[in-house]
Amino acid sequence: MKILVTGAAGFIGAATSAALLDRGDEVVGFDNLNAYYSVELKKRRLALLEPNPGFRFVKADLADAKAIDALFAEEKFDAVVHLAAQAGVRHSLESPRTYVDSNVVGTLNVLEACRFHPVRHLVYASSSSVYGANRVQPFSADHSVDHPVSLYAATKKCDELMAHTYSHLFGIPTTGLRFFTVYGPWGRPDMALFLFADAIENGRPIRLFNRGDMRRDFTYVDDIVEGVVRVLDLPPEPDEGDDGSKPSSARAPYRVLNIGRGEPTPLLRFVEVLEENLGKKAERILEPMQPGDVPSTWADVEPLRKLTGFSPRVSVEEGVARFAKWWKEER
């Protein structure tokens, strides 16, 4: 297939593009290379993709509706993997309009382009952050997500609502994937694993919020990518028997799924594994909970397994070891 991957210079976007190229798809990578974090890192990710003759990169902004429409008209994509977004819960407290421009307006432009230039399937990134104040665990895609605790989460919930609307009105097959705390080599420098590794290496203390009493469903990037690729090949079909009671599905060709390890890990254990692999102990500063944060996440991944036959399988011990090897040798 010819596939558009938005956010192709990003952490998950670059890894997904590589997986699609490896299986023989043609990939058009799209990214605005913004300066939220190191542009050089983004360019290094792209440099790993560019030798493949099936890859072509387009630098543009998702907020530019005319550029998006022209690209769809020219390329006639078979499918879209929409991963571009302004990420980061805490940054959304400081720069809320950036999140609306990228995550809401950008997604609307992708949906409009799919409306006028139909594709077989639009797969887009949502987030475990949508569960917000929900305390019922494991988090199910059929749980209510009406109480976000950050603007980032609210924009991701908005993306899911817009996708359902376009699936219902225009028959666009859409699947939203709620990613759970993705980590691994080539990740974002503002993510906990990078911040911890850099601090440990340079003898600085690490900050642990909620005094370290946090649990996260840490999911290795390769598992996320395999889930994305498998789901891409399985567009949803309308379910005429759906009574509207399940948020994860609809009469329209629409679905929402979790992709997580399905096993929450205490943050302190995550730090211990990193310390073991780096061969250094961290000085720890225990701080209160941050605004917009949640104490625990845990994904129900049974619907993903039923649909694709796949469940994320890389343990924290194995995943952090792979990251640490990359950190020491290749970064």
C-alpha cells in the first residue's frame, strides 16, 4: 500500500515508518520538524529511513489545510497512520493553544482530506491520558472518558469524537489507538526514561512525582508499532447491531482500542531496572503530584488481542535493557 505517516520524524512515527517499509509498503512521511524538542534528533531518525527507496519525506504543517488536501489529491493514499501531535501533558499547561492547533485542527484537516480523497483505513494515535480521573482499572475502551485532567487529554478525546463523526457521516473507517507510556530507543528527550538516564549519567538527582508512588503501564515501542501495523490491515466495518452503549465501537466503521503492556509497573521499579542497566544509582527527590498527572495507568488489551491475535509482550526488564544499550552505544 501507499501509506501516509504523519509525525514521521517523531519517536513512534519513525519506528512505524520503518516497519511499514520493511514489509514492502510505500511510505510518505509527513512532519513539520517543530522545535518542541531537538530538531537534530528528528533529522537523525529520518536519516535512518531515507536510504529506503520506498520512503519520501514531506515537510509541512498539519494546520495547513490546503497543503494537506493537495498532498492527498496528488498521492492518492491507500491508508493513513496519523501519529503527529503536540505531545506532553505538562507542556499543555503552559502552551494550550499549541495543542489545539496541532491535535484538533491538524486532525480535522486529516479527516477532511480522507473525506474528499477516500482511504481504506485511517489509524490515529489517541492516548491513555483520556482516562483522566477514571479510577476503575484496568482501563477499558468502553469506560467513560468524560473527565480529562489535562488539555492534552482533552484534545485526544476530541480527536476520537471527530473521528466518530466522520466515520458516521462519510463512512471513513477509523481506528483510534490509546497508547500507554511508550518508551525505548530514539524516544523523546522530555520523556521520563531519557530524563532519568541523563540525570543518572551526569550525577544529577531525578524528580519522582507523587513521592514516587506512581504506577505506569510501560509499553515498549516495538510492541506499539506491531499493534499499529496489525490494526492498519483490519479496518472496522459498520455494526448495524450496535446500540450505542459502547464507546469503543459504533454502527459506523469506527473503533477505539488500547495498546499497552497490560501490566502496570511501579515507577520505583522502573528506576531500579534503569539503575541496574546503567550501573549507577540515582539520587532521588520525592515531589508532590503534578497538575494534570494521574497516579496509575493499566490497559485492558484483550480487545486488541481478539482483533489481531497480538498482545504487547516486551517486559520492562527487557525493554529498559534495550534502551540502556542504545543509550550507551548509539545515541
